Amino acid sequence: MNIDKEVFELWKEVSPESAYGSGLKEFAGCVWVPSHQNVRKALARIAFLKKHADPVAFKWLRSLERGLVFEEPQHAPSGVMGVFFEHLVMNAKEKDYLALAVQCLNVLAVQEHLWEKAWPIEMQIYSAQECSGGIALLETVKKLCKKNEAKEALTALQNRLKIWKEKTSDVKLKKGDFSEVFPLLKKKSKGLGRKSVYPNLLRDWYDYPESGEDIERLALGWIDEELQSFKASVNKLSKRYKCKASVEEINRALEVNQRIPLKKLVKTTQDLRKVLQRLADKEWVKITPKYDVRLIETPDYLVAFLPTAAMQPFGSLSSPFCISFITTDKSASPSTFLPGVMQTLIHEEYGHCVNFMNSYRCFSHPLRVTEILDSSLSTPITEGISFFRELESLRTLRRIAQDPNDDVERNVVKQVEKFCEFADFVDGLEFEVMQWRMVRFLRAVCDSRVNRERQSYPAFIEWAHKKTGLSKKLVFDQTFHFLERPGYAPCYSIFGQRLRDLQAKAMKKGVSQVEFNTFVASSGFAARTVFESKLRKEFRL
């Protein structure tokens, strides 16, 4: 049996929307309907293939299996929104939207058993928000359609989402922000009901070798390790800009002193890319010569879903490319100061985009199809790489501030100094990177404690505010929606910090930073334990 071929065929069957995004155009307008019969058939096939699978295929199958059996009310409307979003970005045809609408009506219909359960307040909020988002996105799709048949089908799907919202949520939200949601949670939050399943989600979806307890312990240690340096950065900038020593005030000061006008945001990002790509290739990670990243201004119809910036890979199985979105709509949350733009660019492009493009192109070594197929297993790998890349870039830019070595580095300085002194920029970037590190450590603690029911979510907010000095609103904004996907939030810091340790060990053996990072970024997305074993073998760690 060719296990990779069998897994590939199963993947196309149960994830046709992923197959379409991966460049298999014959799957345009296709959605898998998770009826009882279809799920039972898929689970039986998974059980059979697992008996014949090696660790790479086995853990991929296990992640798929967990996704099929774990159900919460927000998943169905989220899936509807996701498939239409994918087709919008890919400029699908009207007939595809019609086909999607008809099939998504069936997707929702076969999961109506979820209406029968009284869901925790958090799930009610997530379900309501996913339904509202889906309804809004479908309105955008309708405007692109000309024929009544497609418009009527899309309207029917919108109406079904409205019913889904009514059946799964008693919550009536107007803005859905901190001021509205947090008081509601303080009154009604009683736990997420995931305590028993959480260990399985960690193991199966993301292949964590760490337990929930391990995640909390590690994240608390990292907070303690970096908190004083973070506070020192805040205090340093508060003195420079003569403002209160709070994260919010520092962000406002950077908005004023290192501002990029909205009308210049896309052009400035493009200019930064030109000089940063050469620096990245020299200092951090070798980049495939077939690198294809297309930076565009976020279209109006996607602004609500991409308020700041994002990237998305496409065509992994045909002609790989990534789209990098830059939002400039002032009604959203565009990043308009230089450290924020730089940190986002480094994370999204020289973390994620290089990771996907190097892997899809098998840049440094051959990969199996099971190592590049879309799955939840890719999340800790690529988020960990991007998280660590921020720290690596800060080290490089600090050094350049002292004495740029060559034209590559001097060109970076020249580009930055169109807006401010390079040393001031590096201090701002240090604050930005450390702020996001603290936030991601808090996300890991939140995910572990709340899902294990060691602490309610409102109690976590109070604790995090006292522990770090970050405002309750900031902590809420950076953690609440991550709870929608249990196990996702720790992916940044847990594997990012693991990479830091493995890289340090490899460099002690004489391996260069670029050599280590290039192998990591080009190794695809096997399960974490398999991925780490591959790294240890390659560098004799």
C-alpha cells in the first residue's frame, strides 16, 4: 500500500475546499458535507489507514480524525465563512458560488443536532459572531453575482445562518467588543466544558508532547523571565516620549513619532520588503529563488476579516504563491507606525511566507506529500518559526544600529531613516517584539488554564492584568477569540521557544543560524514530535 497516495485521496475527499486552495481547480465549488454516513465512512477509512501508517501519516490521520469528531456550534458557520473566503480570494466563478451555497445549506442541515445543547456563554458568543461574519461575507458575494439563481441561493444560506444564530445563542451583541462582552462573561461564564477532551485536542490536533500543565508552567516561566525587560522597555520609551509608562500610551507615542501615513502604507511596505528580503536571505534564512509573494491592499470586501494584515498560501500542489494583505482602511485597525509594520512584515513574510514557499518548493530537500498537505499540524510549526523570527530580527537590527556591515544593512538603515532615526526605530521595535512576546505567553497560559477549568476566563483577565500591567482590554482583545480554537494559542510560544533552544544547541556544534533556519523553514509540516526528531537527526542534537 502507498500510504501517502491513500492519505492524499482521503484528504481530497473530506477537504475539497483545501484541495481547491492548493491549486486543484477541479474542486472549485466543492464542500464536504459531514453527514452521519459520510463521517462514519471517513472514520472507518482513517482507522484502516492508521494500521498501515508510519508516524508521519499516522499523526496526520489522527489530526483529521479529531477534527471530524470534535463539534462545537461555531464550527459550522465558521466553515461556511472560510470556504467562501477562500473562493473570494481565488476569484471564483459565479457558478462556484451557487454550488457552494447549495452544499453549505446541507452542511448546516446535517449538524442541527448541535442546536439541542445548552452551550457555554463563550461558545454562544463565538457562534453568533461567526454567523454574523458569514452573513456579511455572503452579502459581498451576492454583489459579485449577476444571476438571480445564485443570489437566491446565497440569500437562503444567509437566512439559514440567521436561524443557526438564534438556535445556538441567546446573546444579543451590538459591537462585540471588550466593553460589551467582558461584563457579560463576568456574569455568565461557568467554564468551557472542554476539560475532559482538552488533552486529546492537544495531542491529536497539534501533536503537543507537552501536557496542559506543562504549557502553563513553561509560559509562566517565560513571563517571569522577560517581564522586567519588557517593563524596562516601556519605561525607557515613556521617558523619551514624556508619556505614561503604559503599553497603550507607548503605542500612541509611536503612532505620533514613527508614523506612516495610511496613503503611503502599501508603498512603504513594498519598499521595506525590497531591502529586508536581501537582509533575511543573508542573516536569517535562505529563500527559494521561486519565491512568489504578492503584496496587495486588502480589498474592501475583506477588510472586516483582515483588519490589520495577513498572509495566505495558495497553489501548494501546482504553482505555489502567497498573498500578503495590507489593510489601509482607517475604519479597521491598520498598522500605521514603523515598528508595527516591520514586526508584522517579518512575522508574516520572513516567517510564514518563506516557510510555506520553501516547503512547497522542496527548496533544501525532498518532502513527502503528507508533509505539505493542509492540516492543523502545520500551525505550531509555522507559528513557532514566525514567533522566533521576530526575536532573531531584533538581534540583527540591534547590531546594525551599532555598525552596519555592508550595503545590504546600510540600505535597511536608509529606508528606515526616511521616517525616524534608526536607533529610535530599533528601540520601538524592541518594545513591539517584547509586547507581542508577552501577549503570546499570556495566550498560552489562558488556553491551558481556561480549557482545563483551572481558572475562569474573567478571573484569568484579572490575573493577567495584575501580573503584567497590561490593561484588561488589551489582554481580552488578544486572548478571547483564541479560545475559540483550543490548543491554537500556545502554538506561537511553545514551538518558537523550542526552536530557540534547538538552534542554540546546533550553533554550538558549528551550524550557522542561516543553515539551521533554512532546513527548518524548508521541512514542511509533519507532526511536531516527528519534525523535532528530524531536526535532531539532521544536526546531531
